[in-house]
Amino acid sequence: MTKHILVIDDEEDIVNLIAYNLEKEGYRVSKAYDGTQALQAVKKEKPDLVILDLMLPEVSGIDVARIIRGDADTAGLPIIMLTARGTEVDRILGLEMGADDYVTKPFSVRELTARVRAVLRRSSSASPEPETFSQGKLFINFSSHRVTIDGKPVELSPTEFNLLKFFTRRPGRVYTRDQILDRVWGDDFFVEPRTVDVHIRRLRSRIEDDAADPRYILTVRGAGYKFSET
């Protein structure tokens, strides 16, 4: 089945260049030139991947990514950020907002198409969600909501369990407090970002040997939290 890619950039020449080369590779391509068009196209056309410029008129690329990731229907949509801004802070910001990859202008078309192939390959090879998870002494049965540490049951509140489940789905990926609020609490709860810190402290106190020196849920200074990959 032909993969559908949405290219979003306010520079028409850039959009046409990318579209031309992706179409040569056999992809179907749609175009958008500002953040509002981008969000409408994502909702209407349901692409398999988005190439998203960081600097867009009307709605910024960062906000577009945030909205995509915050919507259950599009949360898993692969995003490659494309921008002229190449500082480390900008790269981190793009990745924190949910980008799967990051390419800076000026870019090599061959490199971009290679990254498109790689991201789509990772996306299509994603396996169904597992029923269990284990790492070190930690074991989770998602269907029965059973959590054990070294074989001993751990009692978690529903929110704590959902928070733990959320982290274990993507070990190693850094999430900001706002992203965690969006994914775990959703839009129906009027809670402050610091609420995340409180629940993480509680969760650590239940699953970590030493909550002050955690093994599983790690703090990434200036960015947020992640679940350990090992």
C-alpha cells in the first residue's frame, strides 16, 4: 500500500522539492503551507507521516506537533521536524514535543528520504501492545493491573498505574510534564504540571529501592522524565 506523506512548510519551493523527490520514491504526497492548513490536512487526510517545519505562520510547528500528539486519533502519527534552526535547544524542543526525527536546513534530499524510510519502517514494524512488561525486579501485567517488585505485590492507585503504564510503553523517550498530563490525565482534568512531580514521587516510593536514586523513572534535568532503557 502506498504510504501517504504530508509536507508542511511555508516555503513553496521547499515543499515542491520535497514532494517531487518523495513522489519519485513512490510516496503519495499532500502539501500544507501554514499551521492551520496542516492541522486540517492531518485530520482530513490521515497521512502515514508528517514532515513539519518548525517555523510556520498562524500556528507554529511546535504547536502543531503538540496538538497532533495530544489527540488520541493522531498521537501515533510519525513526525519529522524540518527547520532552519539547528541549535541543540531547538532540536531538544522538537523532540520533546514528539518529533520522531529532526532534519535541519539546508538538507540533503537523499538524507531526508532515507530518514522518511527509516521512520516509516519503525512505525510499520511496531508490534501490538504487550500484555506484560518486566525489567529488573519490576513486573507488570497490564490486563490484570498487577504490579510486583521482586515477586511481591505493589499496590498502586489507578493514576499511578496509568502513569507507570505510560512510561513503560516508550522506554528511553523523554516526556515533558505537559505531555505526561495530556497522555495520562487527558483534557478533562484541571491539574497543574507540578501534579506530575507529586505522582512520580509517590510512584517511585512504591517501585524503587531508593526513591532518591531511582532506577526506573529518571529525571532529565531541564526537560522532564523518562523510563530507563535498562
